[in-house]
Amino acid sequence: MNTDAFEVTGGISLNGEIVPQGAKNEALQVLCAVMLTDHTVTLSNVPDILDVQRLIALIKGLGVKVINLSSGTWSFTASDIDLNYFYSSEFRKNASRIRGSVMLIGAMLGRFGKAYLPRPGGDKIGRRRLDTHFLALEKLGADFQYDAEKNAYAIQAKELKGTYLLMDEISVTGTANIVMAAALAKGTTQIYNAACEPYLQQLCKMINAMGGKISGIGSNLLTIEGVEKLGGTEHRLLPDFIEIGSFIGLAAMTQSSITIKDCRVDQLGNTLNVFERMGVQMDIQGDDIHIPAQDSYEIQTFIDGSIMTIYDAPWPGFTPDLMSIVLVMATQARGSVLMHQKMFESRLFFVDKLIDMGAQIILCDPHRATVIGLNRKQQLRAIEMTSPDIRAGVALLIAALSAKGTSVIRNIHQIDRGYQNIDTRLNALGAKIIRT
């Protein structure tokens, strides 16, 4: 049982500059992609978070030579791989603790023709099926068996052959898996209805820098001409746009003046538009985003005056990972909003904690919640609570930072999985967060 907790003193305005970490979701993809070559791959701006540490330990176990060159910069050489490690109890235990390990399948299948994976873990945010991955890899020529006793998948392919694939859902990890497998397959693969998140674009650019031939990057139709071998490369990860959005929500909610540095504003999609519709003032200065201290912020309505609806959708739609941040922020806004979480069915269940804090929220069903903003007339009150998943954990941390009194958040390893030293970084801006 994880006993770590945060004690959070609320009601303090923060001030200063903060630099977002490297992108968590990109890190998990490109770390799996180092398995595609026996040459050295150097990655920089890698976030030092629990999920990344676990994945690095996992590929190290497979025999990858891993060197930490400096803070956030690592080199990986997968020249001497021990495929038997796949079947060890240690691999099974560690791989099942991190959902990103599922993307090892595509890389291992592409290069070695076999992979083995226990059912991956991760967030408790509803079902996240793997059919999309397996159906597509089968069409490339892979054969897989499910071992119910060990709760694991064994995948093999004598030869992967390029083909036309129509994805049955826009899966980011599914697309990443197929891209990695197809990069070393014979012939040309076309993936239609592919995910096109910035992280996936980064993976494709990295594979191209290794000698791959991927076109259509950034669109939902990817064309991959298989090559015989991939080489080494150097690759820098994007800043984490989920963290950038989290800091914008935090600044608005706590009436803080914060400058978020080096945001790669060109890669943020419609993230900033959604925060603008929620009434947040932002000043874009090159790649920095300054959020001034705001007494109040008003949620816009639709043009006909009807209540604003914010919903998640595959990129370039609004990311599901920021829905909980926007929902928390709405509790102190002026006006009302309907939050429609379409992509995961258990992500809104954390709102009961916000209701306990005094927020006015109607949970309509597992996918929809209506938030009636308090317009700061009534401060949220401090409570004891538990973090259910990475994003809800940070949303609750933001709520606690704006609340009256001292809150306790338990199960914070969920926050550590996705946010690097979040307590020390926010304390540097004036927050009072004690790790107990």
C-alpha cells in the first residue's frame, strides 16, 4: 500500500516562472522505439517521472545499454537483447504496472518477430481495450495468443508485410505500435483513421531521422514504406502540453500570476482556445505564456446564449487529459458549463470529492457533469481525499491549493506517475505542499 500523501495549505496566490517537463506520453512512445535499432539513440528533455523510470528499468532488463548523460538526457543502445527476459516473472510484474509497456509490442515485433506482454496496468479510468492494436498487427502478419492463466499475450510473426489498415478507433498507442512494426515490415503500410497527436508526429519524425520512410505525418492517413534497417539518432521531446494546461488552470483558480516558459505554442492545438472560452486571460510572449492574476473569470456561452459544453475528442480535438483540470477550474468561475467526457467512462467519478469541498456539480451520468460556478463567493473547503488517477490527482491538488484550510491528498504516487517533482516546483512559486 502506498502511504505517501500531500498536505496542502490552500488560499495562497502563487507567483513566478515555471518550465514544463518533457512530454510524458511522447516519452513512453520514443522509449519503446529505441528497440527498433542496434545503434545508439539519444533522447533529451525526458521527464523524470515514475512511468518513465519504470519503462527505462523494463528495457534495461531486456538488455538495452542505458546511460544517463545529464539531467533529462539519456542514451540507449539496444544491440544485445535478451528475449528470454520476456518470460521472466520480473518482466511480467514490471510490465503489468505501466500501460506504456504495450508499445514494446510493435517495436519488438518489427525487429525480432516476437513479443510477449502481460496485460498492462495504469489508470483506473475505465476499459482501455487492446483489440485495435492486435487486429492491426494481425493484418500485418502477426499471430497472437492470450494466456488466460498468466493474463498475458504472446505475439509472433515470421514476416511482417505492409498492408492497408483502417483503424476501428483513433488509438494513440495503437497507431504508435503499428507505425513501429510497419517501419521494418516488407512493403508499404497505409494507416487510415490514424491518431495524429503531436507526440505521435514526434515518434514518426524520430523514426524518419533513423532512416524510416513515413509520410502524411500530422494527418489521419499515414503511409509507411518499410525499410530493412534503422540507425541511431538524437531526439528532443516536446514540452508536456497536459502540464502546460494544468498550470494555466492552477493560475486561474488560485488568482496567481504565473509565466509558463518554453511551451512550443505551435504544438498546443486548441488547448488555449478552450481556456479562453473558460474566461482565462493569457498573454502569449513568443513561446512563453503569461497568466495574470485574475479576480474573476467568466465562462462564455454559445452564440445563441445556451450553456457552454466542453467535450474531449481525438486530436486535434480537446484532450481528455485536461478535462478534469477544466472541470475543477469551472467550480470557481462565473457561469455554468457542461463537461462531457466522451472517451473514458470513469474519469468523472472524482467529482464527489469536489462536492465534499463545497463545489456545485451535478454528475448527470458517468460521462457528463454540469458545473455551476461559485464565482469565488464561497471558497472551497479543505478535506482529506485520495487521488484516483494521474489527471484527477492534479485536479484535486489544484482544488486543494485554492481551498480554505489544509487538505490531505493520499495515493499521490498516481500524481508522481505523470508529474515530475510537482510539489517542489510549485513550492518554488510560493505554494505550501508538504510530502508526508
